[in-house]
Amino acid sequence: MSKSAAKSDGAWSEIARERIAAAGLRRSAPRQRVIDLLATQNCARTAIEIDSELDGVGRATVYRAIEQLEELGLAQKVDLGGSAHGYEKVEPSGHHHHHIVCDECGKVEPFEDEALEEAIHDIHRKGFELKTHEVTLHGHCVNCTSSDPRRTPTRTHPPTTTKN
């Protein structure tokens, strides 16, 4: 982990502690373990994945901690397709990324695209005031595509025909 990433993780953890105290929630070791884990993650994790990494922290506690972090604006829910949701920290700087999800194996990869961000922020030209946004692209990762030679690319729009 780079020094800047570690500093960012520490800043997020400290802000989380401050907001939890300001909200009048008592300090709890299990919640702090959820915070510490989310602080080190670079992309969304499901509650089940978080739970599986935290021995001694009950699943209900994990869900409750995530819900509290979300209510305090410290974490956000990410739609991973179907009924799956991931959770990730909200960076104090506002820096964020979007997601690519493999619909076959569930692999989630973060991505950033400056042109996409510029297009999203230009939405105000259409008469909308944008509060927040989330972009999740769905498809099949290279491993799933190459592991099934019978797979043909999924067509998202009808083929074009040419007239002679």
C-alpha cells in the first residue's frame, strides 16, 4: 500500500470515528473492525465478504455497522446486479470510481474515466441538478468469456442491415 493510500485510509477512519461520536453512538470494537476493514478496501465488498473476514464479529453486527456508516454518509451501497449489493467507503475528498461487474462470476473491478465524469457533470445543461451518481457496467470478464468457447457475445441492440 502506498503512503498516500495509507494516509487516506487513516483519514477516513478518523472521520468515521468523529462522525460516530458526533451522532451519539457509543464506541464499539466490532464496529471499529468493520471501519478498519472498509478503510483498506479499494472497491465494494458485500456484507457477506466483510463478515467472512471478521472472525468474532456477528453478521448482524456487520449489517448494523454498515447501515450506520451509510446513514452517516461514510459508506455507500453499490448495486452489483441481481440482489447483490456491495459497500464501500465514501472518500472525504469526494474522489470516487465506478464499477464493472462480471454477471457470470461476480468479479467486481473499479474503473475511472475522466471523460465520463465530465459528461456526468455536464448534466446540468439539460436542466437537472445532479446530487449523486453511480455507474455500474455489466458484462463478462475475460476469464468467463475465455473459459466457455461456446459463449457468443451478448448483443445489446439489433444488428444493422445494409440495403443494396
